[in-house]
Amino acid sequence: MSRISSKFKEIRKRKAKAFIPYIMAGDPGLARTKELVSILEDCGADIIELGVPFSDPLADGPTIQKAAQRALQQGVTLHSVIELVRSLRSFTQIPVLLMTYYNLIFKYGEERFVGDASSAGVDGIIVPDLPPEEAGNILMHAKKADFDIIFLLAPTSTEERIRRVARASGGFIYYVSITGITGARLSLDPAIASHIAGIRQESGKPIAVGFGISTPEEAAAVSEFADGVIVGSAIVKQVEGSEEDLRLYLNALRAAIR
Amino acid sequence: MGEVIKKVPDKRGYFGLYGGRFVPETLMPALFELEKAYLASKKDPGFQKELLHLQRTYIGRPTPLYFAKRLTEELGGARVYLKREDLAHTGAHKINNAIGQALLAQRMGKKRLIAETGAGQHGVATATGAALTGLSCDIYMGSEDIARQSLNVFRMKLLGARVIDVTIGSRTLKDAINEGLRDWTTNVGNTHYVMGTVFGPHPFPLMVRDFQSVIGREARKQIMQEEGRLPDYLIACVGGGSNAIGLFHDFLESDAKMIGVEAGGRGIYTGEHAARFAGGSIGVLQGAKSYLLQDDDGNVLGTHSVSAGLDYAAVGPEHSFLKDSGRVQYTFATDDEALRAFELLARTEGIIPALESSHALAEAAKLAPRLSREEIVIVNLSGRGDKDVQHVARIKGIGL
């Protein structure tokens, strides 16, 4: 069983919910990212999502776009993020996911990527522009390495797609809470709960919800019906401020996700 | 071989190794819906009749196939014909696709069109399609391009469209597409994204090709009338590649040789160009797998061309397929060569071509003198050059 699956199993046993923060690797530098991972874990993160910067992040809003540009200016690459995770493993066993766009993986080579990433201690990847239809090759390599490829579902997903995506997704299913891009304003539509109930009819896999969640209140509301809550843009913004404010904010999110 | 070449894309939107649907899940259902609606419209005599009627009475089709007598004499070789897409409504081939997609969007019950634009030609064409069908319209344009193409920005506004300034990234066409796709992801329920070229996720490369292939169908008929035989060469410029596919498609099974001309910019060795086949490698950008200008890590590189319409890092997947198969030969023309061809056509024929089309003319100027008077070359004159006159004056250091 993958580290992510075991994590969700353990959380379910405790009747708790997963807190999954996202930060952009290399923003403002890889050394800082290492420190931030410790802070996130310290503040109760269950799984950490590391963004890998890409020049054309078409599923991301302005906050993450700008963070990616800053990281690219630092010369951060997929390879250097994999090496960062390798160095994290000397002090933490927290599950780590990468989130990036398909071209970086395609260029790296799918088989080589899965091999290098899993040997470095990366547990899985989220690729917003890679639907399961295009993922046959990477899924084959991931299966051999017990490496999770996490697929996304959205409010626009049809029943047929829910079945396909739920079947393909490893570790958990990422439910995109809004019809839109990261960092957009969340409207806590009661339809989210019914969509998630629909997905649960198709699959017993854990469901984490992300996109647009920024306040502890929103995180609390989402954790009522999700197995995990993903917070990205709002944390990326906070990273620019003081460490004290960041810890206060993370602790508030952690307390809200139950 | 011709037959295999015409049978693409497959059901998953692949032209051999290229194409596909690399988009966020939010858009996947919309792509399936669009594919279904498009294939239905293709078989619907009512839709086809309406499109044909508008092509004739609104766009001004068929556009002429013109024998460029003085250009032919000047080059001293093959007989050169020009397919006059510059005479289509709004001044370029872009309108063929924009009207087709606007009609389709209307039929699908969409209320709003969005599009990206570089030089502004596709933006103007989409704004025109929106005005014609009564849909609202937002055009994404990089702030660099807005500054360079103020005339077209004003044209779009006159046509009732809103022009949205894209200030992120390199602030040009690529970033305008990213913003357009983000908008579509957010407003997919009521909005249709009018992709302007044979790029993006399936079914766009197929659909745009079909709407543009009227160019080659007409040219084939017209050259048979003029010369009683098919041409020896077809030449077109390739940005995303819609005017080239439009001309080539109906000739794929013939013996005609085909040449696609990319933007060589300041020369391939300088790195300042948009010649994906000469300087790129296979990658995935904005929904499709194709040749791409990228660095070793897979980040997309900046491009340069004197013509905004060719200034793009990727190329339509069908072109990558046609290159691999050897059916089409791809080359490039530099900024300087295109500028010389721009002036050559103005002087010899009284036609000011778009800088994009001038790249195809530059190739014709190299090729025709090496051929005999018996051989026939058709160049796709994809757009008119009015939009470029100020830009060319600036390059020549002439104040207007």
C-alpha cells in the first residue's frame, strides 16, 4: 500500500480529516522550501503538495502563476524538486505529492520520472492537464512502482467521467470545488456535497477537495463532507509574510479541518 | 499513402503521435460536447446550407485564384498563382473558421464567444462572427500585442467586442491562449472558445481544418479551370498552421509537392525565431502534443518573428504528422526575407500582403526561379498587409 493510502487509512481510523497544504517549490528558493515543509508538518499537515513551476500553468490563477515565475527565475526544475524531496527524507516521512503540468514529465521521460521520483521518496503526482485518457503510459510505470497518480474530478464531470476518473485515480480522488482555476473565490454551493455523494457511489477511494479554499471557515465547511482539504493559493500568499502569521494561519486551518 | 494521410485524426484526436486532449478535467466534458455537436453539424444539411450561404454572401467566397504575371516574369521560372484569401471579409483566411465556429456556438446554445489573438486578425474575425450571430464577445490579447496593433484593437471594439489585456508571462499570443483557456474553464457553461488555428485539444485541430479546407477545394477547381491540371507546388506560411492545412488538405492525395514556411526570425542560430521544426522538439502545450520550442526541462521558450501571426512556440499537430510522414516539406524564411517579399509583391502586382503571407512568398521567390515555365506554383496569400504597413514603416525607419 502506498504511503498516501496508508495515511488516509490511518486518518479514517481516527475519524479525522486530512489537511493537505500546497506550496510552490523554490518560491522564494529551495532552501526555504525545506524549512517550509518542516513548518507545515509542525502545524499538522498530513500530506504535503509541492508545486513544480512550469512556464504555462493554465489551471492556475494569478497567485500560483506568479509563484511559478519566481521559482523559475531561481532555476527550479523538476529534477531539482525531486532532489529536494530526497533531502527531506533525512528528517521526515510525511507523504509528499508533486503537482505540475504534463510537459515537464513528458520531457523528463515518464518511466524515468516515476523511477527517479519514487526512489527519492515522492509518493505521487497530480497533473491537472493529464486526464486518464492520456495517462496510459505513466499509469503502467506508476503501478509497478506503487506510485500514485492522482486524477481530478470537477463540477462539470459527467457520470461516465466520474466512473473513469475514480477508477484510474491512485491514493485519493482530487475534487475541484469550483468550475474555474486555482485561487478563485469559493462559493460554498450545496451542490458540492451532492457531487461528492455521487462520487462516493462510484468509489470507496478517499476524496480530497481543493481550489478556492482560503479561510478556516471554508475549510471547516468542506471537511464536513470531504476526507481531506487542500489549501494552495492562500498559503502561497501567506508564505510571503512573517513566519508567526503563517503558523497562526496554518494552525487555524488545521483546527478547522475535522 | 495519401489515403492514410487523409484519415487522421483518430477517435482520440491523434494525428499519428500528435494531438490528443491535454486539458483540465473541468474542460473535458465540454470537449466531448463540442465534438458531438460539431460532428452532428457536419452531417446536417441545414447547417451546411447556412454556412455555404454565408461563405458566398458574407465572406465573399470563392476567393479568386490569381495568376501573378509580373511576379512570374520577375522571378523568371515557374508560373506563380496566388490564392487570394486577403480578399475575404476582414482581410484574412481567419474568417472562414470564425464564422463556422460562431454558427456552431449559436447552435449549441452558447451566449458568449471568447478567443485569443496575436496580431488581431483572429480577434477581428471572431468579433465579426459574434456581431453576425448576436453573441457577446471577449478577446484576450497580450499587452505587448495591444501596443503593436492598436488599429486592430479599435476594430474589435467597433465590432462590439471587449479586448482583455493580458499582462502575465511574455504578454503575447501564448499567454493570451492561457488566459482564454482559464476563462473557458471558469465559464464553460455559457461560453464557446473559438480557437483560431489548427491547435489546442481535440476536436479543434480537426474542426478548424475542416472550416479552412474550403481554401484548397476552391483552389483545386480553379487551377483545373485555368490550367487543366493540378499544380506542382503549394506553398503556405505556418504559424499554428490553419491557412496551410486549409490549402493542403484537398491536395494530400495528389502529386503536388507542398511546402510549409515557418518564421525564421533573426535566424535559427540566434535562437530568436519561431521555427518549431528547425529548432524544436516534441512536447505538450495548451492541450496538444506537437513540435514545440522548449528548453531541456520542458519550459516553453520565447519566440520572435517580424509577423505576430507566426510568433508562437508550438505548431498544429497535423503539421507534425505531415512532417514525419514526409508528405509536406517544412522550411523557414527570415524576417529580412519576408520583408523583401512584402515589397516585391507590392511593387510587381499592386498587392500588399500580410507579413505572415510574405513568408510563403519569400519561399516562392527562392523556388520559382529554379523551376521551368511549365511548372505551376500556388501560394496561399492568407491575408492582406494593411495591418502591417505601420510596422514595416517603423522597421525601415520611416515616420508616418
